[in-house]
Amino acid sequence: MREHGGNLDLAQQRFGGRAEDWIDLSTGINRLPYPVGDIAVHHWHALPSRSEIEALHRAAQHAYGTSAPVVATGGAQAAIQLLPQLAPRGRARILAPTYNEYAPLLSAAGWEVEQVRELDALAGANLAIVVNPNNPDGRCHARKDLLALLPRVDRLVIDESFADAVSELSLASDAGRPGLLILRSFGKFYGLAGLRLGFAIGDAADIAKLTAASGPWPVSGAAIAMGCRALRDDAWASATSARLARDSVRLDEMVQRQDWRLVGGAPLFRLYETPDALAAQEQLARCRIWSRVFTQQPTWLRLGLPGSEGEWARLAEVLAR
Amino acid sequence: MREHGGNLDLAQQRFGGRAEDWIDLSTGINRLPYPVGDIAVHHWHALPSRSEIEALHRAAQHAYGTSAPVVATGGAQAAIQLLPQLAPRGRARILAPTYNEYAPLLSAAGWEVEQVRELDALAGANLAIVVNPNNPDGRCHARKDLLALLPRVDRLVIDESFADAVSELSLASDAGRPGLLILRSFGKFYGLAGLRLGFAIGDAADIAKLTAASGPWPVSGAAIAMGCRALRDDAWASATSARLARDSVRLDEMVQRQDWRLVGGAPLFRLYETPDALAAQEQLARCRIWSRVFTQQPTWLRLGLPGSEGEWARLAEVLAR
């Protein structure tokens, strides 16, 4: 398994404690999640029905502001796993550094993979990948720049896993144009990563292919129940977006007294340049706060946002030491 | 979407009623499910960890009586979706009639697909598929016959989705032999189809390929929590197996007064030959009991087993009319 955040089992093996003792800031998963609430028993017992899955798709279209074809998948990751099946293998270009599943997955499927540093360098690719906002550095691309790129590649995948709280960046409303495929994560913004729910939004042909590759029951009954509820809760989404914007500033201010520099971030995580990320991770881990480091970038430390005031206080205390 | 049981939304569209008014016997899903119980909050919020997924794999090995490599998937169906990726396309042979996803899925992936009627006719295939016991007709194959077939094909997939209650049929303990791949469904026997959990068991190379194709978080936190609990509950499994065996006989006896003939069945469903399956389906549906018919076999009616005594009574009443 490749290096990922959320690997709290490793933190426990190295530093001890039970899972519930830890504040896991190693991911960009919202720590004040959408309330789980009741799940009707039939969602556990019965196969998800076609009409339930369609209701989930309509809820996603509502939340993401699109009328383009949608398919629900077991997380954005499940959609990523299917990308190599969308077209015959060819040349993939990935705007890097970014989420570390794309390159090895496409390489393993026989694609020629090139990681490039600028948007313009994606032109000419059969498959171009842009994570917007980007993980882990928060780099953003304007809608007009991405739309200008679209005719210069065969297929443009925009991974909007972290776009919920910055919806002005989203190209979901442009989905349906040939060659444009948008990936969305449900679990991060709604704080329900264990549910395994995400979406692909695109033109009818691509979504038909992804639907066939996902099979008749691509997500669980619980994912349908909670997705239908949460994705229609506009008040919760806008309050959460506002809070995450405030909390991003709060975290940046809190670490100012450290010898850390903000590299960038999205509303669910912040990336800091530190003198020694492993040392910083260990300092936090001794107080049961888990963070994300990057083998390839030994100065980078990524922190998710604390949730409750208790979590903020504990982080402040550790940083003040 | 291809024709499947569990399509209660269609039943409601045609015959009315709310989902909870219906007794859905159109699938082979246990109607007295394993109790859902509590699911710890972190299973909703956090990404499934590597150690949790490994614990689930160990629970599956325990339940299925194997020490071979295992990978959890979003239902047996999710494993089926990945079969075309196991080897370069070639000649697939399927013991038919059977579960109707195999043939179109392999055809669409460019395999040459042949449906054969006898086990022996599978010999020579690059990929041979046997559902054991078979859905929908309950046909069974002895372990020794399947093991004798193994060296005569490149890869033998045994779909044991309905084998839980007839574990003497299972080849799970033989898994690990090169070319043998066993698929298991969690949702049917445990009555939790909405959870989307299944397993593939095989040799290390095949399981490594399926693991890579499934990605780092192939199943939900709830599936891990419930799978770990249910798959270790030997007492529940053996009591349920005994009940399903008794109830299969009970259903066969109950329909004797109809002009129906038992074609075959597994402990979770029974297949009857009727003078007119659509008419029989409609008779049951008017009393909100849903059943499975087969376009290709207009006399076949498949019934799952009722659960509660109330369900048995309602079925008896409808059949007595």
C-alpha cells in the first residue's frame, strides 16, 4: 500500500495509545462530520435498488450544481481505479506533485506516465490529471484556464476531492462536455470517509463506461441513505464551508510561532514547510496528534483541521511546548 | 442494468405499496439477518486502516476455513467486475445457465465467451466459471470433480456465493493452489446485502492483482465492523445453516399443493417450474410478495425463504387461494 494519511494504526504501533486517544490530523477529513443519524433497516438488508441509486445521483447533481450524468462510486478512489478502463492506454500527464495514486495506477495499467509541473505542459496528453485544489499543496487553477486546456487533451480529469468548500473552483457545472470528467469525494467534506462514497460526473459515454465497470451495486445502502440526506442539506454545507475557511486561518495563525512556513492548503488541510517534518511529526505524535509527512519532501508537514474546541486546545498546548 | 432479483422498486411501480409492505423473496438474501448492532463512530468517520482490513481478512479465513490469501471486495459482484483484469483476454467458458453477470461482463471486456452445460466442457478454457451451488437451479458439484477440472483450465473461478450453509461443497480450504479462485458473498447468508461485502480467496499472485485493482479502501468501515463480528460468530452460522435447511424443506412442502415442480435450490432459494411463471409472480405480487422470474425460462419461478412466522403465514395464505 502506498503512503497515505489516515494510517492511525501505524501511529499507534509506533507511539502507542488507543485509536480514540488520538487526534488524527493526517488526512483532510472533516473532524466535525455530518451526523450519521438513523439508517433504515432495509438499507442494511436489501440490495440497493436502481431507483435509490438514481435518487443518490440526483442529490449529487444538486450538491455539485450540475445536470450532467453522474455515477456513484465507492469513494473518489474507486473512480480513480477505473480510469485506465476509460480509453485504450496512451500517454497520461499528471500535474505534480499530487495525490500519489494516479501515477502508479496508470503505469501499472500500461500507460506512459509523465508528471509535469505546469498546466500548459499537460497539453497533448491522451489523459490529463489535475487535482483542484491540489493535494497536498493547495494549488488552485481557475475554471477558465482548465476549460482552455480541455480542447488540447483527449480527456481531462479534474479531481475535485477538496473542492466542496471552494465551489467557485468547480467545473461540475461544465461537466457533460466531451472529454471532461470530474471526480468528487463525499467522505472528506462530510467527514464520513469510512462510508466509501464518491462520484464521477462527465459526458454520457464516459459515465456509461464507468457505470458498467462499477457494476449494479457500486455503493452501500448506508452510503445511499446518508448521501441522499447530506448532499441535500445546503445549510449544513454552507455553514461548514464558512467554518473551514475560518479554521484554516486559525490553524495558520496558531503555527506562526513555530518555525514553519505555509506552503499552501485547501479548506480541509494546510501544508507547512518545517525544518524537519519527521521531528515535527514526532513532537506532535508524543501527544497523540497524528500528522502527514512525505518521503519525497522531508520538510513538508500536512495538518488537517482540528474539530472540537478540545482538539484545538490540545494542539495549541503541544505547539506551545 | 441486467435482470436481477431484489428489484423491489419495479414491483412497487407495477403493483403499488411501500417497500416495507412487501416480502421480497426475489433474491437469495437471508430474511433473518445477522443483527446490525452498534458500529463504532470511527468506522463512519475514518478511512479503514490497513490493520482493520487485515482483521477482516482473518475473520473471513476463519469463517471459510482457509489460510489462503484473501481480499475483501464490495460484494462478490465487485470481485466479478475485476475478473477481466486477472489475465490477458482469452477464452472464457461458463457453466450455464447461471448468474447473468459473468457472460456479458467478460464479453464486453473482449473475452471470447462460451456457455456450456457440463463441467467437462469447461476443460481447455483460459478462464472457467462455476457457480457452486448454482444460481438459480441449485446444481452442485463435488469438490473432487472441481479439483479434477483445475489442471485442465488456466484459471478456475468458483463462485460460492450460496455455499455458506453447505460448507462441505466449498473449495475454500483448497484455495492457494495456482489457478483456483474462490468468490464468497457476505451479504446473502448474513442477510446484509446493502453492506456490500464479499471476498476473493486465491493464490498470492491473483489476490495481489485483485488487491491492486480494488485500491487501498475497498470496503466501508461498517462492512469491516460487521464482517469482523459476524464471520467469527460460529454459533449463529451453524444455527442459521440448520434453519435454512429446515426452511428449504418447509417451502418445498408448502408449494406442493401448487402445480409447481422443484427444479433445484440452495439453502437460500428454491427454483420451481410452474405452468406460467409470470402469472405466478403476479398472483404473489398482488399480495405484496415479490419473486424472481427469468425472461429466458418462462416457466421458472425462484423464491427466497420467508423469514418470520408472519411471512410464512402470509405466503401460505396467498398460495392457498
